[in-house]
Amino acid sequence: MAVPDALVSAQADRKLVRRMSAGDEAALGELHDRFSTLLHSVVLRIVGDPDDAEEVLEETFWQAWRQAGRYEEGRGGIGTWLVMMARSRAVDRVRSRRRFREERWDELPEPVESGPGIGSAPPSPLDSAHDDEVRRVVARAVATLPPEQRETVELAYFRGLSQSEIAQTTGQPLGTVKTRARLALQKLREALSVLREDAP
Amino acid sequence: MSLDMTHEDVQAALAAEALGALDGEEAAAIHAHLAACDECRRELARLEEAAAALAWAAPRVPMDAARSARMRARLLARAAADRGADSHTRPPRIDAVPVTPPTPAASRAADVDGEGVIPISRAPSRRGGNAGWLAAAAALLLAIAVGAWAARLKGRYDALGEQYAQVDTERGELLRGIARRDSTLAALSTPGVRVIDMASTQQKAPGGRMFWDPRRAKWIFFAHDLPRLRAGRDYQMWLITADGPISAGTFKPHDDGTAEMEATFQLPPDGLRAVAVTDEPEGGLPKPSTTPIILGTFGESAE
């Protein structure tokens, strides 16, 4: 069954990871060049601080180097693999910071209602044509989500809130939060399926 | 939240798992279910693809070029060091054979092929015949030989280990040197770095060049043809501001008269008038006591 792969796990990326697992550090450099802007964008969006973002990014690439041999090709694209690692580390950092400061989510910098939100990333001429296309498709897909689903995704993905924290914050039952998360991701998946056909 | 989740419960919670939003107890129950359910694992992989694509929805913010270059250099240096530590590049492993006292039991302890060895247990000297003595003597000689061989191997192994440690130390120093060079190059190529040329105020034509990154408060200085210092003297670098000179540290030149120095000191971008190097007592002084050897007025060559 075809899996929508918005991040396009190109053969070249897989080859990089295979070279890394064989101990070729130049491949790690190439992986860095290929993905650092994407990963930095998402990590910075989550942690909000350039120093924290740099640390998270370095830890992520280092984890990729150490775990290159364990990357499962059937599981998903290299981009997905890297983004999941980077996001997880970024959210861990935000959560520990929040615990440390005993902050509530709405006291963190960059509240959801202000600043550039998800889906507002303008394409850049520096991106490759394909990256540009992915960015446009994702922005369009996110823009078509109903506001409550967007909010759920935003709170979970970029703010690092757990589903029970989201339920508490939005005043919705836990079941509703789960349903919104599921509907949002299903819609994204459908919207992104067009990219699968273009994938090399 | 019950830990007893049905397949349908898990399916309903997979999107939250893909978004990393599950709470601890439920996450544990779902991970346990996933370990045994192909269908849920496949569905989770699909949802994770969709969740990961959200990264493209974040505003595009490339990392600062100098930060990125430094991080890349660090990663490559770490990876090279890590690769060096892998087993396939280690010296061939020679397992030392245990050195045992030359007793009959040692012939069994030593891991040698049974061919040609007469185990004492198979030929007990019930009658006290020559065969038993011969076997014991053979075993004794063998144990001594094996012990000596093991001791030689152990010595060789230790020597190789020492050689390897020395090579590894040298390699680490080289890698650190390369990482420092990469970091310097990255700092020099940062956008916004200002360059101050420093000309001689004397006959022997020493000169220097200062790279200043005001955003990072980073100063990198290269000099050439510096006169050799007398004993007990240092060169001292000065940042000259409207409020007077500020020491940026002392240094000694190499034998060929060249020198490099790095310093971190916060100064407003419009706060610098000039940079200068003076010959001072070792350790430096709070204020310059001699005429500058080289001097660069900021604004002449910068920007």
C-alpha cells in the first residue's frame, strides 16, 4: 500500500545513511547540509531560542550518526526519521524547561495566537524546487484544517503539550482531543499523497 | 486511564502517539500493543509521515551560517573520532591465554587442542606404571610451554595497546587542531565581520590584521614579522576606545615572527577607535607603557 511520503525519502538520502552506517563521516556532513534548514526551522519553532536550537540540532545529527545502522528503510523516509528525532528532542527540552520553571503553557514565549503560526511559511528561492513544492502543499493542507484541529496539532506538535494538557487547556474531553488529532493527521496524509507520485 | 486497551482503543490513540502527545501510562500500553500488532505499526508509520511533514509548516529559518559551519565541523570531528574508536579500526585483538601454574590441571585449563595431549584423567596411574608418569611429564611441559607462550603474547598485546593509545592521542590532538581551524575559518567567514589592517610604526615592517565580529564579540588576530621579544616581555593587544585602551590579552610570537590570537570581548560596533600591539612586561599591564609596535585605526580599512 502506498504511504504518502511528504518528505520524499529519496534514494540519495538513503544512500547517505548507508554510508554513515559504514563509518563515512563525509556523509554526515552531506546529511547536515541537506536537512539542517528544515530541522532548524522546526526545532527553533518549538524551543524558541537559537542556542537551544543549535544544541538540539547537533544532538539530533549525532543521534543519526550513531543510529544510522538501525534506520529501517521500510519504516519511512530519512526526513521523517530525522524530523521525529529532532522534534522529540526539542519537545523534551521545552517540557523540562517548563517543569523547571513551573510554567504553564500559556506563559511560554510565542503564544499560539501571535507570531507566525503553522502553515504560514513562505517558500524561499533558496529551497530546491521539490522542497518548495512540499512546503506549498503542506501549507495548503494545514490551511484547510478546521481551526480546532489546527489548534490541537499546534499545541501537540509545536508546543509539546500532551493530550491531557491539551484537553485541560482547551476545555475539551480527552476523547475529542484524540479525534481531532486523528482527523487532522488523516487529512494531512490525504493532502500529501500527491507528493508520493513525484517522489524519486 | 485503563492500561487494558483494545485494538480499537489503540487505533484511536495512534494519531496522538504520532504527534508525541500521549501521556505516560497510555503510551506504555500502546507501545506494548504495537510490539505485537503489525496493522497498528503500519498505521502509526503512516501517521508519523504525516506528522513529520508538519515540519515544513514551520516558518523557514536557516541556521546562522557561522553557527552552522561550526556545528558541521564539530559533528565531523566527533564522527571521525567515533569512527576511529570503532572495533574495526582497533589493533587486532590478541586475547591473552591465561597463565596457569604448571600443574596437571593446567593442561585442561589451557585452551589447547586435545590432539597429542594425554589427559591424566583418561589414564589414571592405577598401577603406577611409566605411562602415567610420562603423561604427567608431558602435561607439565605443555603447561609450561603454553604459559610462556601466553606471557609472550600478553607482552606483545600490552605493547600494541600502548602504541595504539599513543597514536590515538596524537590523532585526537590532530582532530582538535582541525576543529579549531574550522572554527576559526567559520568565524572569519561570518557575515558582518570587520577587518582592521595594522601597519608598522617602526622600521622592521611588522604587520597584522584583526578580524572583529561585533555580534559575537569575537576577535581574531594574525601578525607577521614581529620582532623577537626580550626575556620577561610579552606583546599585549589593546582595543582603543573613546574611554581609553582596553587590554585584549598578551601573546608571544612564534620563532618566525608570526602570531595568532583569539579573544572574546564585547564592544559596541561603534565603540572601537583603533587596535594596537605594544611590548610590555610578561603578563601585561593595565595601561600601555610603550609606543605601539603595530597600530590599526578602525575605519581606515574596515568595511
